Amino acid sequence: MPAIKKITVSLLLEGDIAEVGELVLSDSKIYFRYNADFLKNGLNLSPIKLPFTNDILSADKEPFDGLFGLFNDSLPDGWGRLLLDRSLASKGIDIARITPLDRLAFVGSTGMGALTYKPEMEPAEDTGLIPELDILAYEMNQILQGTSSDIIEELFILGGSSGGARPKVFVGYNPHSNELTHGFDHLPDGFEDWIIKFPSSSDNPEIAKIEFAYHKMALQAGIRMSKCRLFEGKSGKVYFGTKRFDRDSGKRLHTHTASGIMHDNFRMSTMDYGHLMDCAFRLEKHVNAYKKVLRLAAFNVYSHNRDDHSKNFSFLMNAKGEWQFAPAYDLTFSNSAYGFHSTMIAGESRNPGRKELLKLADHFGLKKGNVIIEEVQDAINHWPSIAKECGISKTNIQNIQNVLNKIMD
């Protein structure tokens, strides 16, 4: 497969398409230039690390292999990258020779958010049919264990542009008929864009129910989230699903992760919730941005969600160029690789608490930090009853409660 040397980037935002600019690979370095006409519309897609200028630009090699974070956000990681690499290897393609531009071409128009890329690698034919959820779970587990799958191409179509470590599929869901279908841009009437997640081999067997309970707990804590629900397989096993916030009635919204917008390497992050609060304020231009991030920081601290890395926070931009902090996602009981919080809280990542949260509130001039903390703690105190409602076993309810008791201060 010959390496792609040039990619045209477009923005398909709320139904309208515009050519953003071009990415060019030359002498192992990637260059980007905004389209002059796009600059006139004033839609600055990445206002912190990517200059909004007609100059020819290039990013450092790190952290995104020479890409600006704006474009790296379109690339799959974790499960999606594993699927792409397995799919390429099955066709005899040497993945060691695949460049970031090649990977963007494989993403084409199927990525998160509103950016699309051409030339687009010829996608596999999409029938719109989805294998039964239990079958998907089995085949995904085969891949995670290093075994080949009979439906690798179907899995790639369904989840090859996804991020995150856990296996997942993009689907169309009809909440009235309970039907599932598939199709990236042209879902039938009555269908919404959803993501369904599947457990990895190391996950708690009740991970779907636990994440659903955390969703309910977060709503009680005043945190905005997309609609969530549990999907049931024929065996009775359940899988966690959430409505996509980068799609609204079939139209796309521009999405940018905190990792991408601030060029933070989420695997070796140096980000603090203070950086996230500052970034949110710069984009939203309102003090409420500080409160949203502080509330989420408090929830992650007191609910023991330690996998709170910079790809697990995002921002959305509409066609008017207005930014907002995206609904929270990936909220669940979790540990990071070393047991610390992936994002620091006022410089503390091992055992942060009220002291560090109030330090953030004080730094950003929030006078009611204590109120936010207490509202979050009150919601998390409902863990046993919420978990019971979600059908979680007594053992898991108590094991998680034992950990939560040690964090409350």
C-alpha cells in the first residue's frame, strides 16, 4: 500500500460542509495549512495549540507523532487502533509502515466529531445488520486474547474509529422499537446515534451495571451526561450504552478532547484539573465553566474514578463557533495504571480530597466550593440504594462502599 502524501480535511458541521485545509507528508514531517476561505468564517477549531493563520504549520513529533491534537483526536486509540491493525495485518499490510496520514484516510468520514478526511480508504460494505450482542462480546474477547475473529471486518465497521481501551460499537438505536441498526451518516427515521460498550477480560463482570449506577449517581450530583441505558443480550447479560454527544439528530458537532486541545499525552499526563478549568473558561468565556469542572473533579475524587485522563474530557463547538464543556463520560469505579488519579487535583494525585478541591476553587475565585463538594458527596452517599436499583450484587456494592468510605472527608 503506497503511503498517502496529502490529506484534505473538511468540516461537516451541523449539516454544512467546508474545506478546512490540507495535511502534507514531506521528508517524514507532517505540515498543515488552513484554507484561506475557511479562515474567513472565523471558526477556530483548536484555539490553544494550532495557530489560526494562513502560515504553513507543523507540530512537534511528540505527543502525537507529528500531528496537531486537532487531527489526532480523529484517530482511534485503544480498541479502535487494535481493530485497525488487526484488519490491516489480515490483508498482508505491514502496520509498521503505516503513517498518521494513512490512518486518517482509514478514518475518512467515520470518526468522532465533525472532521472528515480525503482520500478515504475504500470502506468495507456496511449492511446495516449488527450481530447479536452476546456474539459481539464473545468475538471481541477472542481478539483481546490475541485469537483471530471470524467477524473482524464487521467489528472494524462497527468500532474501528473508536477510542478508549474497552471494546465498543457505534450503533443506531430506536428508543421506541428497541431496534439496533448501523450506518454512519444516514440512520433511518426514529434512530439515534449510540455507543455500546463491552467488558474487557480484566473488568469486573458487573462493569456495565456499575457504570450505569455511576451515571445515575452523577446526575444526582448535578453533572450533565448524555442519556445512558443497559442493553440486554439473549443470554441475559447486559451491556452499557450511551447516546453520542457529537451527533444531534444525525448532524455532527465539532469535538475536541482536553488531550488534543492542550497537547497532553494522556498516557503520561502532566495535566491538573486546574489546567482543565482554565481551558474550559478560555473556551466558554463564563465562570460557570470553572464550576462544571470542579464538580466533575469532586465526583471523580469521591467516587474513586481514577482513570480520569485527558482523553476522558471533551469540548464541543457548534456552527456559530460557540464552545461548551461536553457531557461527562466514562464515569465508573476505576483505578489507573499506578493507582493515582490520572489528572492531578491541585498538584495531588495519590490521595486528593477537600483540601485540594478547595484550593482549586480558591485559585479560580469560586466562593461556594464547599457547596459543590457537599452536593457531590450527598449524591455519592446514595451509592448503596442506586446500586441496588441497578441490580448490582451485594458483594460488589459493599466492596465499592468500603473504598468510598475511606475517601470521604
